[in-house]
Amino acid sequence: MKIRLSLFTSILLGSSLLANQTVELEKVSVTATKVATASKDVSQSIAIVDEKEIQDKNILNIQEAIGHIPGIQAESSSNSQNPRLIIRGAGLKARYGVREIMVMKDGVPMTDPDSFTRFDYIDMQDVEAIEVQKGPGSINASNTTGGVIQLITKSVFKEDKNSIKIGAGNDNLRNTNFKYRTAIDDSNFMSFSFSSRKNDNDWRENNDFDSTQGSLKYGHIFDDESTFETELAYTESNVNLPASMTLDEFKEFKASGTQEDTSSQWQHSARDSKILSLNAKYEKEVGNITYKPRFYYNKWEHFHPVTGMINDSDDNQVYGTDLELNFNHSLFSNDAMLVAGVTAKRDITKDSKKYTYADYETKNATGWPFTPYISRTLSKDKGDLAGTEDSDTKLYGIYLMETFKPIEDLSIDISARVDKLKFDISGNELIKYDYAKSNYDTGKGEYSLQKDFTLSSAKLGLNYRLTDYTNIYTSFAKANQAPTGSELESASDDGIDLEKTNSINYEIGLKSRTNTYAYDMALYQNNVEDEIIQVKNANGQTVYSNAGETKKIGFEVSGIYNINKYLSFGANYAYSKFKFKTFEEQVRGASESRDGNVLPYIPRHQYSLFTTLNLDNGLKARLSTKTWGSYYMDNANTQKYEGYKFVTDLMVGYEKKDHSIQLNIKNLTNKYYAMEASKDVYGNETYKAASPRSFMLTYAYKF
């Protein structure tokens, strides 16, 4: 049966080797223009992680996949699949999870209307390729200024061998993955995948992690060659979140490599979640128009002890639709493409509850009035009901993009998007955690909050072919970012009315592809007005405010060179100069100017190196290393953390017919360093440790 090429976009992305076994230097993008396009022809900075790299790194979480890409910071303080993810400074404000970045899986949005993304219900072992589109202005990105991450999973239509994979390593690290795919007949296809992970992280207290994930996919090809795909997936994830460290405790960690008995009050933070998700996609070509409606739904619950409170929410639903069409036509006597669509999504939480901790120790304050404060939790058992909350967040949007060539060597993209975001939050706070007293106090009682934002984005991009191998591009893009519901609530308690941010990005770049080498270079300036900034006060409470204006200037370069058909070498580098133009920070009730200061946590220099070996006899190896330069720990720029140098990972493996065995060692030289170092407005330093050396031996069999 004849099947259109558009069905196999994900298959194109999955290819990673040329016929002579050298690394493929041109890859296909599907996010930026909504149709399969060579990455060299995309008029903005874009990075693609292919199937070969995912397999070689034995990637189990998103940070391991994209942490080397210039302009991206991806680290997990819990050494689990929930990272802190930042693209060109966007996402810096997030306390947990991912904000300001749009995440999609096979074209279906994974990001909630308020820009929050949970990675715990994405099975990275089912992901075949990852595409990262950096900066604002994408028509895919509703309420997002940081960029788009597209996850391409293993297509149910792709003929492939079934497989089973088992792995084991130190700290009781265990991993199992099973994938089965079959063609029921010429028109019907199904696949099933199952993954189980476990990691005790014995080098520190309260950091064990386990997850179980299953996915069932079904695909049907109709007589008119239209297609239908659906996926039903379930995830159960349990992770204990380790406490942060003081400066003295961090020094002890650097000396011993273990983190025990910290002075933190909150020794039993965790996030236990269950997620059921369903999506469906239909694609039909009628003349020059291709219709692509998508529908999605997920229901989730979590048990989430954090600072001061235990969140327990078991009735949460997110659902939506994206109705897209692609119109192939002619403009200026050349092929052109019009993409248009509407989006609607809704996030409903009913009867979400907060509880006090049931078991904790108290001590009396050393000064007047000598009141008791919580010194340490003893368990994560729930105590008294502290509050209830309902929320309803809606987003509606429309988008449009035209891609055309006025002359043969020049491609132009013009796009625009408008979204309406509405928050409706109400609840009853019976008990609150008072950060000043470090103890519980009477809550504010019943409350409600209604807020709406109109969000717009637009992009103009030009891509010109200089030679058969090299393109130059330039782009102008803008987008808005709204505060999240939790940020609106927190700011409202402090009498602050948060505004949406406005991000404007100017970029110019060069891309080259040959059979021997490839490189991408980008120079950009991103001006952000009213950027929402996270600040921790001396009591450890996170508060938010609009920063006035920030200016971000960056240069990024990545390249790869095939030394011969067996050996390749690559390098990535990012220069980031991000500053506050205007920002007044509140310190002890007074405003302190941070004008001209550098944004915290963003290193000025960041780079990585790698080399790969693939021999005809099945032997393979990969050696990679990354370095973060120093960065400021606070908005006042009073202190820097040194960063880290040459944190190195190694893979060696052997493949023969349907069998493969592979050893992955992370942090090969066992460096002890901080994943994140910060300082509050009163000088208190906080450190979160990165994982010491770990290894996993994996065996895989295809049948």
C-alpha cells in the first residue's frame, strides 16, 4: 500500500548514520515550520538530538539528552526525571518543574495553559528524537517565550524489531524496558511499551526514586491514505526530594561525597504522582490541503510535601484540541506553505488540599518573644487540614504562518499567534506557614482570584542560501509570557499585581552542512520587559515581582567533524551576557536598585566537547565532557559560584546482530560540585549537590 511521506516524519528523524557509518550531519526539523524541513533551512536556532545519540547516552531523562546544547541549562537537583530547564534564561524563575518552555510530544502539547510542564509522565525510552527550537515567536508556543521542545516517539507505523532492555548500576540503579510492535493487517498497527526505573541515590538522604510507565499505541491507515493515531499511557512516579545544604554542609559534601544529616527543616519533601493520558491525531489530505486535528486529555494526582505544607491533589484534569491545516500553494512561481490553526485547552483542579506536617520537632527562638519554631520534620505524614482550593485555567488561541520563496535562494517565514488566557482560582486558607516565625499560624480564610491576559507572538524569518553547503539567516520575533496561577497568588498576598512579560528577540546565524563537517552559529539579543523574577527572602520564602527590563545578549556555536568514517569530534559553546536594565529588589522593606547587574545562575561561558567511535565490528564508544563557568548567586551580584570544569561521561559498547551490551559511566572522574548555588537577600547561602560518579551496565536484545 502506498503511504505518503508525511506519515514518516518521525522515521526521518530517527536516522543517525550515513551509509558509510559516519555521523549524519543534516537532520530534519518538524517543529519550526510544521512540515519536514532540513535544519539548515530553518530561519532560527534549532538543535536536534537523534536516535543514535539517545541510545549511546542511554538517556533516561530529558536533562541527559539536551544539557549539552548551547544556550540550555538542564539539571536535576533530585537526580530524577524532573529537571530545572532553562533556555536562554527563560525558565529561571521556576521553583520546580519547567516554566516558559513549550513541550510537545508528536505534535501534541504536554504543557499546561499556564506554561507548566511535568516531565515525570514522559517515558524517554520511547523517544526516538528530540528537537529544541530556541527563543520566542513559534506558532507552536502558546504562553511561552523560551522556546519549544518537541519529542518524537517511536511511530506505531514504523516497521521495527521488538526489544527488551535491562540495566543495573550502583546505588541500586535498575532499569527495564520492553517494546512490542506488530502490524495487525495492512491497515492496522499497534505497539506496547513498558518501562520501570529505580534509583536509591544512597550517597545522600531522602532521595530514592522509582517509576513505572506503560503506553499502548494504535494506528490505522484508511483507504484514502488518511491516518488515525492514538496513545493511552499511564505513569506512576515516586521521588523523595533531598534537602539543600548550607555552606558548611556543602564543604563536608565536597570532602566526603555524601550528604547526610543536613540542618534543613524540611527533611521529607517528595513528589509522588500518577498520570493517565490519552491523545488522538487524524491526518487527511484533500487536494492541496492537509487537515491535522489533534485531541488530548490527561488526569493526574500528586502527593507533594514541600516547604511548610503537604499538597495532596487527586482530581486534576487537562484537556484540549489543536485543529491545524496545511495549504500547499504557489507564490512568486515557487512552492509555498500556509499553516493555520486554532487551539483550546483547559486545566481544572477540584478540591486540592493542603495539610500541615503531622510529625516535627520544635525549638524555642533564642530572642524575644522566645516563640517555638519548627526545627525539623520527622515524617511526611499529613497533619491538620490547612486549606482547600479549586482552579480553572483556560486558553484559546489562533495561529497563522506563511512560508514562501520570493526568489529561489531566499526563504521567508511570517507567523503570528494570539491567545487568551483566563485564571479563576478560589479557596479557603485555614492555616498558613509563617516564614517569619517558621511555624504555623491562622490562614487568611476564603479567597478568590480572577485574572486574564491577552498574549500575542509574531516572527519574521529570512533564510538565504549562500552556497550549496551554507545558509545565512536572520529573524525578528516577539512573544508574551503570563504569570502562573501560583505566582499570581503569591504576589497578590504581597499586594503585587504581576504583569505579563514582553520578549523581543533579534537573531542572525550561519549554518553549514557538508559530508565531512557541520556547524551552527547564532548571535542574538533578547530584550524582556516586566520579566518575572524569583526572589528568596531571609526566611526562605519565594516571592515574585516584575523586574522592569532585562537585556540578554548571547552567542552560540555548535559543530561536528567526521575525521573518518569511524571517528567523529564535536564541540558546543555558549556565551551569555544577561543583565537587568531596570530592577528594584525589596530588601528589609526598602527598594535596592539592581540596574546593570547580571542575572543569577547563568554562567557567562558554557561549553562541551565529545568524540564518538563506531567500528565495523560492532564496537562503539563515546566520550563527552562539559564545563559551566562561574555565575552570580544573587541578584545583588555579591558573590559568585565557581561552576564546574570537565564533568565527563563515558560510554563503551558492543553490538552483534540482535544483541548489544553497553556500559555508561557518568561523572567519570567523580567530581563533587553544586548543581545550583544561590544566596538570598540577607546573605544566606544554599547549595544543591550534583550526583557523584554513577554507572549502568545495559543489555538489549531485539527480536
